[in-house]
Amino acid sequence: MEWLERSTKVESPGVLKAGNPNKSLAYWQGRKTEIAQIQQWLTDKNTFLIGIEGIGGTGKSMLATKIYDEIAGFPKRFWADVSYGAGFSDLARQVLSEFGFPVPEQEAQLVEALVGCLRSGQFLLIIDNLESLLQPDRQWGSLFYGDFFQAWVEHGGNSKVIVTTRERPELKGFEWLTLKGLQVDEGVALLTALGIRGDLTQFVELVDGHPLLLRLVAELLKAEYSQDPDLSRLADLGLGNLRQLLTDSQVVGSHHRKNMRMVLVLDASFERLSELQKALLLNISVYRGAIDSAAAVAMLPGSSAPEIEEELRNLVKRSLLVDKLNGKRRFDFQPVILEYVRYKAGDQTEAHQRAINYYLLNVKPAPWQVKEDIKEYLEIFYHWYQLENYDTAFDIFIKCNNFLTFQGYYIILVDFCVQLREAWRKTGEKETWKYGFVLNELGNASQCLGQYAQAINYHQQSLEIKKKIGDRNGEVDSLGNLGTCYNSLTEYPRAINYYEQSLLIAKEINDRNGESNSLNNLGNTYTSLEDYSNGIHHYEQSLLIKMELGNRNGESNCLNNLGVVYRILEQYQQAIEYFQRSLLIQSELGESKMGERRVEANAWLNLGGALVSANRESDALGAYRNARELYQAMELEKEVKLCNNAIERLSQPKTLVSPVVGFGCGCVGCGVGYAVGFGSKIRCRNGDEHKFKTG
């Protein structure tokens, strides 16, 4: 019974099942008291967060579904099942999109954006199976969930958030409903509706009205004795001593009795399955989330697709699976049954290998546009990780790393890296280049999430490991990353110190690419200090090395940076020439990867600004439209908005100078626009000169 008593393991990078509950209320019975209590909380202006707590199978999700489907007063509502450890980023992005709100480009802004969204209207957000996000100590296993709940409790609004869970998180501000079994009359009504005969009252009392147990027993009797589904038949199914076992004084405590009855009923149900049904159930339990019949067939290649489809539906009839119709029929487990089946399966090595092979046959080739394009690789990583083949899991992470970085999925990157770091800690493999690389990526992702102290800590750990193993190239990278962290904190002298250390080592080992990157970083920092001549000097040195190496995308980026500086200096024709050279390289590169497309988009946008400054508004319109098209393809809403604003202004009789746009932050004076990683004085939307800051 230990599988029922251990805490649910967080599975990351997780899978979000969202949209609508897709749960049938066909045999709904009772719960009037519980519904009345939730209705009271939903109308209470001081209640923002409601929790439905109970053991597995008590009907928490069904009660939440009843509320979702039938409670009035919420024009928009969203259902999120996080039973497979979904990240907060996925949840927030989908809720914002569904409710018609812009999705911020930076993941660190998602908590504020979601809270703002919920405060602005009267929405209902239900998060099902919250326990899957908790570690054994009831702390959060995924970034930002705790921050969101805390912020929502503090600020609140007319919207309501309901969660279902088997375990309460360490968080104040909930109104908790502890859900128990059905009342005796409700349980009797359920068994009667399911066509079961016998001493119904006695049986409901015996199992404390546990809804899932009642359904399992009813479906078992109907499957085995369709003509006479009487409770007296339980003896023939190996459950004749159920009362004796559940009232045995040696079974101490109600918690153990509840677990015992679930195990007994599930064991009886499992043993009555055909060999094919058993094999099917055990093998598909390695998957995460709902699957179609093709995924199930991949587990049992000796069986035909129609045969597998039929058996999946038979398992649904026995309440061992649930089916979901959303365009295509898919099959899934209830969490408590999934845990039982996985425990029953034991060693699942072969099933994990088959799952990997199935996903490998269905991977989408690069270039990828959205996260959905790499979903198969996320699953392949998960299965290799479950097989404790961490090196191969690392290889899958490397495949996705650049895409996730350029798309801004930093929370997923953190999930990847934390899992690998913890795995190698346990195996004692902490002084390897892979371990150092993972720490480095944790630092980069943390920096992008605005967690600079954490980022510096990771980069320093990575640097120490690289020194120990003699990885001089790795030292160059770690020192450069530390410099970038301090540059983001506007601690420019410390940033320069780290960049110069990085540059020195790169020269010593003839790492020309590292040397070029260090020079470019120094150019950024000197420009932030408004030492433009020094900035130009370092950019030009970096550019020469990029040209020497044939790094065309790096060359394009350097040219773009030089263009920005010359625009700041109001040497507009020089700036335009640099932007045009940058774009020429991008056109020669052809079909660009994600990072290159962003360089190209930034160059078009910056060219548009320079053309406006040079009083060439008609040419600028074309540049802004090209930039907008690229940003739209990358789903960068903030940049798209900037392009639209510029195009709108240019369409008016009088047009003001537009701001420089790129990877940095906004104007201190009015908050408009973006700079390319350094400070600048340029004209903002309102025509004033303002100071731009790094971000």
C-alpha cells in the first residue's frame, strides 16, 4: 500500500491538460452541502482562493467540474489539470490567451500579468490535482506557483481561483473544504443508478461512500455478471472477506483502512482483466497525459489498432481509464489508478524504451516555431530520465536548449537543469563538463528571469568546476556570463573586470570566438557608460574576428550594435549603412534559425528608427513592416506592438523620432521603447530626450 501513502512525484518539464474538464456528470449524486459552501465562498468579496482537499478518488475533480459547468456569475472560466507537473509558464500563458490578455515576453512578468488579468474581470480559474506540483515537504516543485498564489491572496479581485489537491501546500489564504465520501443515501442512489442490487446501504457504509470505489465495484460487477450485478457476487470476485479485512483490529487507523479497501478493489478488478487488457494497462501507464490509440498500439506491436481501440474502451467501461473526446478520442488515468498501475507494473524499462521509439518516429524536424513543436522531445527527455540514463537525457536537453532560450521558455530550462543537476549529485558526477554546463544554463535562465543573485551563484559554481577540470574554454564562458549578470545590475566596473578576465584567457588559449564575444560584451558595457568611442572600438574588434571566423550571424549582430551607437551619436547615415549591411547578411543566410531571425527583426526595427531620424519616413514604413512580420512569426507581442505604434505614428501628419529597439529595457522617463543592452539618449514617443536603461 506504500504507493498510496507516498507523496506524488513532481514530473518536469511537465504537461498541462487545459481547456475544459471533459468529465461526465452522468451519474452525479448529492454534494448539496458542499456545493452550498463553495457557492457562499464564491460570492464572498473577501475570499479569493478556495481549496478542495481529500484522498484520491473522493470526487474532488468531479465536484470542481460541477462548479465549473453549472455555477453562474463567471462569463469566462478556465480549467487546468496539472497532474503531470505542468509549469507555471504554460498555465499562465494559456489563461492569459484564453481570457484575451497579452502574454508578456518575459516569463518573470507572468505572475504579475496573470494576477492583473484576474483582477480586471470576473473569471473562474480551476487548478486540478495541485498535489502534483508539491515536493514531499509540501514546498513547490515548480517555479512561480507559490509567488502567484501569494500575490493573488494579497491583491485579490472579483475572480476566484479553486484548486483540488490531496495535500495542502504551505500557504495561507485558502478557504478549505475537506471532501469525504458520499452520504449513505447518495451512495445508494449512485449504485442504484448504475444498476447494482443487494444490500446497498450496508456496502456504502462499509466503504464510507467513497465514490471511485463505488464506481469500480459497480463496473466490475456489471462486467462480470451483467445479468445479475448483485453485491453478493463480490465473494466470487475475491472480495467476500472485504468486511472482515476492513474491520480487523490489526488494520490500525482509518487511513490504512481506506488504503486497504482501494487496494483490494483494484486488485480484484485487475485480476479479472484479460491478459491483453492487463498488458495494455501496465504499458500505457508510462505515458504522461492523455494518449490516443496509436500511442497504445506502439506499446503492444503484436496487436492490431482496432483490437487495441476496443480494449481501451472496455477499460473505460470498467472505470480503469477515462476517455476524452475533443476532436479525437484520447484515453487517460485518474491519478490514484495511475499510481496503482505503475506500482503494479514494477520495472517499466521496456515500456519506456517503446515510448521513446514512438516519440522518435513522431518528432517534428527543426526549425521550430512554438513549444508544441518540441513536445515529443520533452517526452523523450522524461523517459530517458526515468530510465536513469542521464547522459542521453542531457543530449535531448541540448537539442532543445537554443530553441527554448530564444523563445524565452526559461522556466522549462530551469526544470531540465535542476533535474539533471540533482541526478548527477546523487550519482556523484559533479566534476564534469556536463554538470558545469547545466549550472551555466541555470545561471543564464535565472538571469533572464530577473533572479540575478541566484544567477551569479550558479555561474560562480560553474566557474569553480571548470577550473577544477581544466576547462579553459568553459572558464571564458562563465566569466563572460558573470560579467553579463553584473552588467544587468548596472555594476559596470565589476562587469568590465569579468569581461577582461574572460578576454585574457580567450587570448591565451586562442579561443577566437570567446575573444570576439568578450569584446562585444565590453562594447555593450562601455556604451552603457556612454563611453561611445570605447564602445565602437570594441565592437569593431569583435566584428573583425567574426569576419575572420566566417560567423555571419555574429557579424550581422556586431553591425547592428554599431548602427545603434552611431544612431545615438546622431550620425544617421552611418547608422543606416550598418543596419543595411546587417540585413544584407541575414538575406544571404536565407532560412534563419530562431536567434538569427531575431537579429534580423531587430535590425529592421532599428533601421526604421534611423530612417525616421534621417527624415526618410516612407522608407521607414517598409522597415517597420518587415520587422513586424518577423516579430509576429516569433510571437513577440511586445515588439509587434512597438512596430504597430511606429507605423501608426508614421501614418499621421507629423511623426516624431522612434526609439531604438532590441534586447534591453525601456526609457526611464516615459517607459517607452527598448535599447539594445546599453544606455542611450534618444528621442522617445513624446519627443523628449530620456535616459534608456539596460534590462
